Amino acid sequence: MPIQPKFTPVLLAAAVSSVSLLAGCGGGTAGETAPAAGDGKQAASAPVTLSFLHWRGEDVKSLNGLIEKFQQENPNIRVEMQTMPSDQYQSGAQAKLTDGSSGDVFASSPGAQFEALAKAGLFTDLTGESFLSNFNESLIGPGKKDGKQLAVPYQLVYNDPIYNVKLFEKYGLTPPKDWEGFLALCAKLKEAGVIPIAFAGADIGPGQFMNTMVMNNLPSDDAFVQVGEGKAKLTDEWWVKTLSQFKELNDKGYFQPNALGTKDAAAGALFIQEKAAMLASGSYQLAQNKKQNPNLEQKLLAPITVAADKAKYEGVHTSTFLLAVNSKSKHPAEAKKFIEFLSRKETAGTYANETGQNVTVKEVQYTSKELLAAGEWSSKKTIFQPRFTITNGEIQKAVTGSIQAVLGGKSPEDAAKEAQAIVDQQIKK
């Protein structure tokens, strides 16, 4: 599912906050509240406090500034922000949302988390809200279910590895167009004493790098959907091949030593310190890398796991950070008003340029090299992140777990069989 080239590309500049991740923002004074966006009703005249729950602690500084502006515009609404680490958010957000005490406005990942929250009835239907016209329609599909717009993706991410432009130039390298070329590039870097790929095998690496590794091996874009329906299996050739290619990279030493035990921060440090030429993550880390090493020049590339003439896709994109209104909220009108504020192109532009994240809002202007570098991908043929087409959380864990199993020494065939056994159990439930 390629991105339509008509929309304006979007990226962001990073502002990693030193504020507490659980920080809120200043309160407002009493006053009249304007009608909430799209609901046609007058918001309550009594002061209202909204809870805003999400996982991007690094965005707190930027969001605090935007919240202050929102409160100045709406002096009768106070917004208190709470963040959780992303791994804890995946497992713990639903419990916080269920009783309505947290997350009047909240963020969701697409795929398994979105499906689980939808099943629990925690989304307020946003279909027909006027602020939806502020978004690129082709990018907000991951927030739809059964014809209803339950949430609006705010960020546009390219889940393609980052590479060090200067290191590539130093060794006369360019992004390869096939698998043999990618292996040759890695071999040359290793010979030069440079780690080819920094890979966070202990946490985010498998879930990120699998997308570009599998994109051209997929027999169809919905192959993982078919796995969940029992119409395809992880023991089929396409997934075993992908696991074999992970094994090949690991066996040839193209990841750093102990890749399976390396967490995100440590892998990122190898790239930031220019000990590794590529970082197997995505555009969301460009600005953060630049902040820590201003001398870095970065671009994106994706390994092509097939012959050049067999490649269907050049890379991967994801519409994520789905903004939603909690169905348990006591203040839905005010919550919608806050999302409307975030969806304005001026607000979204500030957020983008301060945080280094692409956004899905139309007509946003970007300023940094990192934003512009990611913007190059808007015209490329990219597929929506394959991992997020897996809507069952246990199956998603089985898929990424099979990559870790291969890095741990299992054969691709055995790792695929073990993962498929988990899939079979889930299908029977």
C-alpha cells in the first residue's frame, strides 16, 4: 500500500525534554468554553481537567508548550499529561483507560493495540468531526474500523534503517538495490572495522527491522492477516526465508556482538558514536540522533531481500500515534476540542519541527535536514508496516520472537514451527 505522493512530506526536529515524564502543565483560569469541535454542543461552563495519556516522553517539552497555548485559548480547560514507557504502554494502557480516570485523550498504536482497545469499546466514534479534514485522508486509515473513524494517526513514520551518509561516502558505498548488494555493502563495512548494522535485538529491533526484511518476501500484502485467519502459515517459504536472512546477517557478523542482548539505547549509541554505519530502527530516531551528535548526516535505506527486478517495495511507512477520545471520558466535548487544536497545521507544524516526527496533517512546513531527508520517502513506493497488520498481540509476539530465536541459535525452520504452534493455539481460541 504505497503512500500517495500528493501529500506534503512531514518530519520533525527533536526536543527531548528534561521534564518529568509524568509532568502535567499549568492550569488555567475560569471562563467560558467555546463549543467543542464537531459536536455542536456547548461545553460545560464549570472548569474541566482533561487527562492526556501517551507514551512519547521525549515529546513532553513540545507538548507542554502547545498545551499552554491551548489553555490560553480555552481558559476553562486544563490538560494534565501523563506518559508511560512504550513497552509498558502496550501492556498497561488499557487498564488505565477502562475506569475513565486517565486518558480523556489518549494515543494508541495501530494493529494489535488498536484492535484490543476497539474490542473493549474504549474509542469514541469521531466519524464526521470537522477536524478530520485537516488530515491527509490516505494516511488515517489505520484509525478506522467497521467504517468508523475511531482514532486519527498523528505521526507518519518510515520504518527504514538509518544510515550514516559520511561513512558511506568514505567507503564509496550507496544504498544497494538487491540482497547480494546489501550483503556486499555489509562485508565492506565489516572489513573496514565498522559495525554494519546496530540492532536492538533485546527489545525494538525485531519488530522494526522485520518490516523491511519481509516487505519483498511477502506473497501478498495481507500475508500476516492470512496467518491470523489460518489461511497461511509462518512455516511457509516466505517467512522461513526472512528468518534465514536474519540468520545470515547474524552469522556473518553484520550485527554488533551480542545483538540479542542489546537494547534500543545501546544500539542507538553505537550509531550516534559512528561505530555502526546503519541503525535498524526508523525515521522517528533521526532528530534524536542529530541532537546527540550534531555532526551526523543521516538518510534512510531499506534492505532489498530479493533481486532488483523482483522488488515490489522500496521501504515501509506507518501512520501511528493514533489520537482518540476515551469512551469513558466525562468530558468528550472538551477532549475533541483538544484534538481539533492539535490537528491545526500551525500546531502540527510546531510539534513536528520540535520533536522530529512526521505528521499526517496537511500543509505542514518542515525546517530541519532530518525532516527533509525523511520527506524524500513520500514519493517512494512504500508498504504499510507489515507487523501492524497482525491484530492479535500473541501472534505478533510469536512473529518477533521467532527472529530472536534465530539470533539465539535455532534454525529458521524450528523457529518458524514454534511460532506457528502459538498461532494455531490463538486461532483455536
